[in-house]
Amino acid sequence: MNKEFEEELSESEELYEQMSIIIDKGQEPLRIDKFLMARIEGATRNKIQQAIENDLVLVNDKPIKNNYKIKGGDKVIIYDTTHQEASEIEPQNIPLNIIYEDNDLFIVNKPIGMVAHPGCGNPDKTLINAAAYHLKQQLPNVDDNELPRYGLVHRIDKNTSGLMVMAKNKKSMSDLAKQFFDHTVYRRYVALVWGNFDEDQGKIVAHVGRHQKSRKLFTAYPEGDHGKDAITHYKVLERFNYVTLVECRLETGRTHQIRVHMQYIGHPLFNDDFYGGDRIVKGTVYAKYKQFVDNCFSICSRQALHAKELGFIHPTTKKEIIFDSEMPEDMNTIIEKWRKYSQFKNAED
């Protein structure tokens, strides 16, 4: 695995980049493919023309033809979905829970413990390995050069369960990548977090970036001095006195965003061992009830987070589609245990 690829993946759930160029006012009219060849290192005319044909190059926020001539004041945006190509992906016959599929994409309900892409400590048995096998059964000639990362356009953490979309062709991948980049994809997560909330809903705005001392962790930078902009909307679904069931809707897709944002406002995810949720949060449950909490930890041995809904505009039909997934058994079980526990405590009080 390319080190640069791994580093980029670790910074964001969105696996692509965007380059923006404002054309100088004195620029003479020039075919856009020639202009971009001169401006982008390593670019070829063929690659640029393919990008234009796949609507990966916009001028003044609109797709253009290969023969378009740029002029002074034009705003050019180039979406890059190929710079992070994985190498030597081995197709592996790993079962996938595919809840929807057509000629352009498929929706996977990712299980707990499955990594999205190969990396340090996870060389194979990932979602990409499984997707490569699945696609090769349908498209024997497809490879990672033809369809980078075998259609992976976003990711969720290893121990977060839930919905992911995979593209089946370049055009769909380009279209979906742009939707994720432009923050128009609807993503609704359900999480169990520590503590009670004073309000029923709220909005968290704080940059998310790598921790200054620990490269494995991310942290919130409310002043925006580090990291990338991140916005999470949350809404209380059910209160259990000591923990709360919330929904989280993402405007951005930063690594560990929900986990970091919830820690930042004092409500770490239940059993999140990275961000302080794997112990009783001070001021919530009396120490004598520690055994109950430990039992819940053993049932849900990961952060209690599930990507429940996913919606976007279909690349071909241009119609909005939304998918929903069942909550995983471990979260359902501890939610019910906390529900009964809080009812018992309320009756006792």
C-alpha cells in the first residue's frame, strides 16, 4: 500500500480531492485541455479529456466540452478521483450484505470489524477486497486502473457498522465523488453516548484534525487553527438518564468526526476506547452499578455507532434515493438494557 495513499485516507472519509483555478483576466482564449496540461504536473491530454467527458472538470460550476476555450475570469474546478489508487488489490470471496444493486452502484451494509481499505495491519480481507471479487464476477475485465479502488468513494471506521455506497463504473464514481465532496449526500448515524443533554438538538462546529501528540487520535480544534472544517447536527432520540440515544447528521466527512465532536461537547460514544467512552463518565452512573456497565461493554465491544441512512442523487436516473438499514444486534441489545435500567431507576427514585 502506497504510504501517501494511506496518509490521505486517514485524514478524511472522502477519498478524493479538488483543485480550483481562477483564470487570470489577461488570459488569451485557449483550449482547456491544453491549458490544464500546462498547469497540472504529469497530466496527459488523454487523461484530461477523459476527466472532461466524465464531468470531472467544471467551468463556472458547469460541465464543459473538450473544445471549450477558457477566458479571463473563468473558475475551473478539477475533481481528482484517481490519485489515490490502491495497488495489488487481491479479489477475495468475502460475503457482502448488499441491500441494493443496479448497473451503476451497490449499497453495502458493512458489518462491525470490517476495514474499508487495505492499510497497515490490514493488508487484506477488507471491503475493497470483497468488492473486487464481487465486481469481477460481473465484469471480468474490471481492474483498479479502470475503476480506482474498485468503486470505493467513502469509508466508515472499522468498528462502525452501516451503509456504504460503491460505484460500478467510472462515471458513477465521478458523480458520487462530487456529491460527497460538495456535502450533498445525506448521512444519518445513530449513536449511544454518555450523559444527558440539556437540549433536544444542536449543531457542532469545530475543525477536526490529527492530535498534536498522538497520530492515532483526532481532536477538535474549535478555533480552526488545525485540521479541516467539520459540522455535525445531532438530535436526541431517547434519554436513559445516564446515556442518550442520538442521531447525527454529517455535513462533512472527517475521520472520526462524530466520535471527536461528541467527545468535544462532553458526550463520548459509549465504549469508544479512543475517546474516553470505554469507562464510566464522571457524574453519570454511580460506581456501585459498574457491573451493569461492564456487562453492556462486553455486549457492545466497540463504539456504539451505526451508519443507518444514506441518501444521494442517482448518477444515471438523477432521482434522489435513500436507503435505511437495521440496527445491529449489539446496539439493539444494550439500548434495551439501558431502557429497562433507566425505567427501574426512575421507579426507584
